[in-house]
Amino acid sequence: MREKTVSERGIEIEPRLLYQLVLVVAVVLNPAMAADLKDRSDLWGADLAGIDASGAHLNQSKLSGLDLAGIDLSYSYLRSAWLTEAVLTGSNLTGADMTSAYLTGSDISGSDLDKARLTRTVLEKANLTNARAREADFTCAVLTDAVLTQADLSDSRLYGAELYGADLSRIFLPRGNFLGAHMAFANLSQAYLRSSRFTRAELYMTVMREADLEEADFTRAFLMRADLQNASLDGADLSYADLTEADLSGCSLVGAKLPYAVFNRVTAREADLSGARLQYANLVGCNLSGAIMPRMVIQGPALLREVDLTSAILKNSRMELVLLDNVSLKGADLREADLTMVMMRGVDLSGANLERIVYDDFTLHSISVSILDGARFSSDLQQDLQDLKR
């Protein structure tokens, strides 16, 4: 005999039907119950709008193409999940584990990814515009051609990440870790990257115009043909960095460290290198015309060959054990510079100001065989040059 339940109005309802009715009401109130949210789920085409999936286990699940905009996926597990071309705009992915997930072409703009784990995650051509991913881990992530414009990735880790052609313009990423990252052809113009680490990073033809890179570490970085026009690199460490054919015009390098840096065919017109240190650096075929270089130290053995220093300001600078070969110092300001053991061959000092320079006999002889038309000297240097002619 079937059990029956009687409502207040006396309507008899079987327990099985009552359970189904309760389940339907629950699904209406919480759509998450309608979807089978578990590892290895195939949710292609499912309607997950408005669900609360925080802490859900969706490892290796198929969610490609789904509209997950605004969904709470905080602290969820999406390891190796498929989210290709998924819409995650404004979603909460705080602390989510997306290790090795596939998000190619996905839209994650405006989402919260703070402390998310994206190790080896594929984000090729993904849109992370205005996303927030502070302290997130993008180690070895693939972000080729991804868009991260104006995103906040403060203190994030991008060690070994693939960022070929990625757009990081106006990104906010102080103290970021780009150790060994591949960033050729990326756009970092106007990015805020203070105190970030680019050690051994590949930055071939990367655009960093007007970027804030103060105190950044570029030790042994590859910056060939990089565009750093008007960027701020004050206090940056570029030891052993390769800057071949880079454009540093208008760049500020105040107090920058450049020992053993490669400066072949660099353009740095009107750049500010005040107090910069270029120990053992080689500058070949460079254009430093109008550069501001007071108190700069070039300590050798160092080579400056076919370098244009026309109208450069080298006041109080120091050159020691340096070979100047076919260098133009026309109209340069060398007042009170320390020129010790400086060898000059084919150097043009016409119109230069050499007042109160410090020099030894070796440097004196080099100056005497240089072009000196219209150059200005202190009386002691003028007398020493005249004595050499006798």
C-alpha cells in the first residue's frame, strides 16, 4: 500500500513526487544543481549562468565556448580543463588552480585572478584587459599574442612565460618576475614595471616606449633592437645585457649599471646617463649626440669606436683605460672630467670644452693629435700642449 502525504488543503501527494518537486524548486533557486560539476565533466553547451562554482572540482572538464561571465569560480580546480574561447568577463577566479588549462582565445577581461595558479596554462590570444591578477603564478604560461592592456599583475610571477607579440601596454606590474621569459615583439609601452626582474629575458624588438622600468634588473637580458624611447631606467641593472641596435633616445638611465653591456649600434640621442657606470663596456657605431652624461664612469679596458658624442655633456665624468677610435666629441662639455690612460685615434674635439680636465701624459699626447679647432682649454693644458710641440 503506497504512502501518501496530505497537504494542508487535503491534497494527497506521493513521497516520490514530493521529492521531485522539491528538487525542481532547488534547481530553480540554485542552477548549479542542474549541472554535473565534477572532474572530467563534459559541459559543452550547458547553461551555467549565475551559478556559484566556488571551490568546484572541474579538473580536465570541457567548458570551451561557455558563457561564464560574472561566475564565482574562486578557489576552484580547473587543472587541464578546456576553456577555449570561453567568456569569463568579470568572473571571480581568485585563487583558482588552472594549471595546464587551455584558455586559447578566451575573454577574461575585467576578471579577478588574484593569487590564481596559471602554471603552464595556455592563454594564447586571450583577452585579459583590465584583469586583476596580483600575486598570480604564470610560470611557463603561454601568452602568445595575448592582450593584457591595463591589467594589474602586481608581484606576479612570469618566469619562463611565452609572451611573443603580447600586448602589455599600460600594464601595472611592479616587482614582476620575468626571469627567462620570451617576450620578442611584445608591446610594453607605458607599462609600470618598477623593480621587475628581466634576468636572461628575451626582449628582441620589444616596444617599451615611455615604460617605467626604474630599478629593474635586466642582467644578461637580450634587448637587441628593443625600442626604449623615453623610457625610465633610472637605477636599472643592465650588466652583461645585449643592447645591439636598441633605441634609447630620450631614455633616462640615471645611475644605471652597465658593466660589460653590449652597446653596438645603439641610438641614444639626448638620453640621460647621469652617474651611469659602463665599466668594461664596448660602444661601437653608437649615436649619443646630445646625451646628458655628467658623472658617468667608463672604466676599462673599454672601447668606443665610431661613436657620435657631438654636444654631449660629460662634465665631471670619468674615463679610465679607454680607447676612443674615430669618436666625435664636437662641442662636447668635458669640464672637470677625469681622463686617465685614454688613447685617442681620429677623435674630433673641435669646439669642445676641456677646461679643468684631469689628465696624464698618455692622455695629453692623445689630445695633442686630435682635432682641436675652437676647443677651449685651461691654461695648464694649453701650456702642456705647447710644450709637446717643441
